Amino acid sequence: MTKHVYVKNLKIGGGAPVSVQSMTDTLTSDYDATIARILELANAGCDLVRVSVPDTQSVASLRKLVNNSPIPIVADVHYDYKLALASLEAGVHKLRVNPSNITKDAVKLIATEAKSRNVPIRIGVNAGSSQERLSPKALAELAVDTAKLMEDSGTDQLVLAVKSSNVRDTVEAYRELSKLTDYPLHIGLTEAGTENLGITKSSIAIGSLLLDGIGDTLRVSLTANPVREVEEGRKILRAIGLQKDFVEVIACPTCARTQIEVEKFAKQVELATAHIRKPLKIAVMGCSVNGIGESKGADFGVCGGKQHSLIFKNGEIIKTVDNDCVLQELLKLAEVDYE
Amino acid sequence: MTKHVYVKNLKIGGGAPVSVQSMTDTLTSDYDATIARILELANAGCDLVRVSVPDTQSVASLRKLVNNSPIPIVADVHYDYKLALASLEAGVHKLRVNPSNITKDAVKLIATEAKSRNVPIRIGVNAGSSQERLSPKALAELAVDTAKLMEDSGTDQLVLAVKSSNVRDTVEAYRELSKLTDYPLHIGLTEAGTENLGITKSSIAIGSLLLDGIGDTLRVSLTANPVREVEEGRKILRAIGLQKDFVEVIACPTCARTQIEVEKFAKQVELATAHIRKPLKIAVMGCSVNGIGESKGADFGVCGGKQHSLIFKNGEIIKTVDNDCVLQELLKLAEVDYE
């Protein structure tokens, strides 16, 4: 089990649920645009949000954001340690610094100030931002060395990250890091790309690490509307069973045996049950060959027939219904099981 | 290194490139619809295609498909071993059987006949299709036991698979299986669901295994048009560096520092270079803060400025161009590097 920190009221590490992060893509100095984006992200299920603080105008805006955001705010600061200190002074809930672009003295100054305000710091090492290309092992060591510097200044409210844009290097760096430290880890890729390949890359890297038990908070970094980052982050948690309070529709991949329109039907069920916050598995199977057998993990479901379909629950057929009534029948079962 | 088999002229295992499979969703007995789907899949990059053979009309169609398909065909047979034998007689290139729904005697008969025709068999165990819910370890053992039965009948032209609809169980079952056998492995989930969660589940399961060096051929099983399965399969291979002959656009996730429309621009570059079959990395970065530094892995790229942007190559700025000319500049570089 990792250690934990609190970012405002959000616990990261120490067995807390893996939290989902994103980052605003607005000008932080534009308060209205930025708070609007934060509300959108919070609605999509974002647990904490990062904003970049590249100038003093952003600090002024940050102060208002901190007061009005429904979720904790992380200030992202590069190069200028004074902006980090000003962000702390503005009341930010967490600070992210990159040890490759500030001096050791600045690291210590920031750590001392963060400690005095009880604000955690993420040490976010990036493969690309140091002078030479660092190996996964070197990335992990740089994160740990920076953590030691911060400990010397009295703070152990730390979260570590070692990102690269390469899936294999990222997984290797975090596996290495998790051997070296018990600080909570922020996982993700950097510069993952557009949705096209970025989602696949992030799903594999983040998913592999979570399956290994590595990772306390995550960001799916995409060149896209950041709401997409949150949606994909939630999907990863759902896909590997770390988030269970939703209706999972299990569907067969359809083949020559299929007797109902499985895809259309599965999507209808997904849409109609999207509001239900309870762990339920509903199976939509195109035939009786694999239907009930392959749906043993499902709470209930349907095996499609030509005109009539079989509704089953806990592996037993409970009803044969006309195909027109199948959706209604499944929703009734979902609602009953939901209440 | 695993052993290998040949499916017609396609090598699976033994260090061959990981091949991408899919399955037709047409009635196999409908030759015209099925061959049309196969051509569509082959165009999308499908290396071999599975068709279900649930009846004798399908066998008649299979004979024509085998002659006219540009990619090798796998016959998927359940319950009735006579359909398996008939598929072999029809000249199919590979057979898939599920040991949970045929007898041991049928397994031996099929193996003997496949051996005499030099046709490989996939032993496709599914968590759902046995009487009781099998653990990952039990799935792996069932696959290996069935392989032994087939070896007793003289064939070792085998590919093994142990799928479940659960990411964690699937990864565990294949890790177990790879310890027990050196036969090539077909990896994937079963009943992964619609594109909504199915892509994430498959990416994580298949990606994790491939990162471990497990898997010789894959199917992303989706309740969707099977062309989507092939597209996602290719993405997984690209995401972890197992397929390199394409243009990868690395882009920053955009933030308050961004000075160009990174997402729009990255998508334009992706689209304009989709035809190039050569390993190239092009970076699209929104600012000069992280721009060149974080793009060290890129062959060339752009750091966006307000009116002018920096074009860099191998880490060196080679040009400052007007923002209107950036796309053209990058494509010129891509074509030169391509020729």
C-alpha cells in the first residue's frame, strides 16, 4: 500500500479509489472560460483538475478559481519558482513541478513553503523535458532523488510521476518507480497524441499498470477536449473492475448465428441504463448457442431468437418474450434490481 | 520464442509479426455478402478471417470463399464435429474448435483429419462455454490438455486461446498458459461488448499481454462492424511499437500556454499523412516551453507561435515559417523523408 496525501478533501494513495484528473485547455488568466471548463470536467467525473500558471495574470485568476471550483485545483508551474510560491499563496490545493526545469534551491524553497501550507506537491518528471533523453530507470531515479530533496525541506506530502510518450518506456519507468518508493503515483503518458492513437496508448499504459496494482491517480492525456480525457479515464477504471457502480452491457461479437441486431440492441440498452449507478451486468447475446452459457457473469440478459427471445436471470431462463418487448423487459429487470 | 504454424501462407508464432484477425458477421451461407465483408476486412488490414460454419449450407459457401478470399480463412465450428470435417474437406485454411462443446473422440477425429491435410487448429477455450465457470488457471489447463489430446492424434499444428470477458481473468489466463506451453497464442477477450467499453477492455488486455511478450495473433472482439475490430487491432500494435510503418503524430495535450490550434492541426497532419507506410514521428506542439525538448523522439515537427512557428528536425530549429505555411512545410518534410 502506498502512503497517501490529501488534496483539499480528496485522498490520493493509501488504498483510496483511483482518482481521475484532467487539465484545462483555456487561458488560466481568462477566469470565465476556465471556471466553465472546470465545471464541465467536474460534471464528466473529473476528481481534480490541473491549470497551468505561466504568468502573474494567471495567479490572479487562480485565486478566484480556488474559491469557486467544485473540485480541487493543481497549479502547473514551469521554470519560474516565484509563480509556484505565488500559486501557493493564492491557496492552490496541490502544486505540480518538473524537476528538470527548476534548480535544486528552488525545489527546496517550494517544498518549504508547501509544507507550511500543508499543500501536497506532485513531482512530475517527463522523459522529454530533461537535457538528454532519460531511460525509464533514470526517470524513476530522478523522481526519487527530487523527493529526497523535498523531504530534506520537511515535506513528505508528495505524489510522483514519470511520464514519457512511449507506452513501453512509461510502463517500465513506473514499475521501476514503484519498487523504489511508497509515495502515491500519478500515472499516464505525456504527449499521447490525438484521440486516434492516444486513447489506445493511454489505455494500454495506464491499464497495464493498474492491473499490476500500480497507480493512485491518473490522467489520460489527449490532444482533444479534456472532457474526453475524463471519459476515457473512467472507462479504463471500469474496464478493469476498479469502478463498479455502472451497468455493463456484455454483448457477443455477432456472427452467422446471430438472430437479433445485437449491436443496435446493446447500444440501446447501454443508453437506457446510463443513469443507473449500481453494479449490474446485462448480457445481449445473438443466439442460444453461446448465449446463456457465455453470459454466466451477467445478472440477467437476453438470447435473441427469430421472433421470440429468451430472457434469463442468474443463468436460468425466466421468460420467453416477443422481440418487440425485449428492451422493456430488460429495463424493468434493471429498475427492479436497481431499487 | 513460440513454435509456429502456417495458415495458408501466413506464419503465426515463431517470431512472425503479430497478425490481426476478425470474424465475418454475415450469414456464411450467403456467399455474396460474406465475400464482400472479407474484402472489406482485408482492405482494412485484416490478416486472416474467421467465418462460422453452423450448417451444411455454410460449408457449400465456404468452398467458394476459400477459393476467392485474398486472406486465409478460419472455420469456426461448434457442437457438430461433422461440420468440422466437412470444412476441412472444403479446403479451409485453419479450424477453430472449442473443447467445451465437442467430445474427446471428436477432438481426436478432427485432429487426425486436419493433420492429413496439414491444416492448423486453434483450440479456443472460453470461460463462459464450459458447464461451470472456470478459473484462469483451469482455462489454461483445459487448453493444454486438449493440445495433448490432439498431439496424440499426430498433429502439433496448434494455436491456443483462453478467453474470458473479464480483462483481469484474461490476462491471468494467458500468463498462466504461456508458462505451460510454447504453442503460438491467439489473444483477445470474448464478449468484450460494444465499442463503448469493448475497445478499452481489449486494448488493456491485449496490450498488457503483448508488452509481456505474450501473443502471436489477436482479435479485438467487438459488438460492431468487424472492420472496427481490425482498425483497433492495428492501433494496439502501433501503440506499443509492434507496427512501425506509419506516421505517428505526437502532440501536446494543450494548456494555457498553447498558441496554435493543436488538436485541429494534429488531426490535419494525421489525415494528410495516413497513406505513408514508413516509420515517421511528427510532433505538433502548442508552445516553445516544452516544444522541442519534449519532441526529442520525433523526426521533425512544429512549435506553434502566435503568427510564426518553428519547424524543427532532429531536435534543431531549421526554419521559422508563417502559420499558414506550417502544414505544407511538414508535408514537404514527410514526403522527402518518405522518398
